[in-house]
Amino acid sequence: MGKVILMLSFLGIGLLLIVAAIDPNSPMVWLASTSSGFFQLRAFMMLVLFALLVTNPPRNVYFRAIVGILSLIAVSWALSATYQNEMKLLDSLSILEVGICAGITVLEQDLDTVKAAKRLTA
């Protein structure tokens, strides 16, 4: 289930990135910013989601810590910028989506915990 959520987030951000780059006057991106800063942010979010997609659990602890910190920063920035009316709606929702999705993914259990739980139930 985790890979499906990551893949759908990746596709959603990718679609927004491509449409904003190709046709910035499209009705799809009326509620999204077409500036180069948001283009780079979407590309970076896609890179993080791709890294989470290609690595299998249990991931490296340092990688999980970095992605967790980045997701906390992204979610807090998106919420504060939306509250102050500095960010458009689709940008806010996409950043929140990626931040929450990445945050949930990095909260996975360690391999030793999973093995111990399997031994107890077997």
C-alpha cells in the first residue's frame, strides 16, 4: 500500500510539473504557481519520492532522518504560507501531500522489530 501512495503522489506532482512547464496558461494550473522556484521545488519533491520508491524497507536510518526532517519543514512551511495567503491552493496541497506521504513512509519499523514480532506470532 505504501508504494501505491508514493507512486500516486509522484504522478500527481509530475503532472503538475509538466503542465506548468509546457502550458502555464492552462486551466489546470490556475491554482498553482508557474514560477521557476516552484518548478525546482516540484522537481526536488519528485526526486525524494523517486528515492523512496526505489529503495526497499528497511531504509537507511540517516536517509529516513533526512527525509523526515525535509517533510516536517515542507509541511510546516506549506501550512504557514497558506495561512498567510502566500501560496496558491494546488501548491499547498501538493507540498502537504508529499510531506505527509514521505513522513509516513519514513516512520517504518526497523527490521529487528519486524523479525521479533514475526517470531512472537509464529
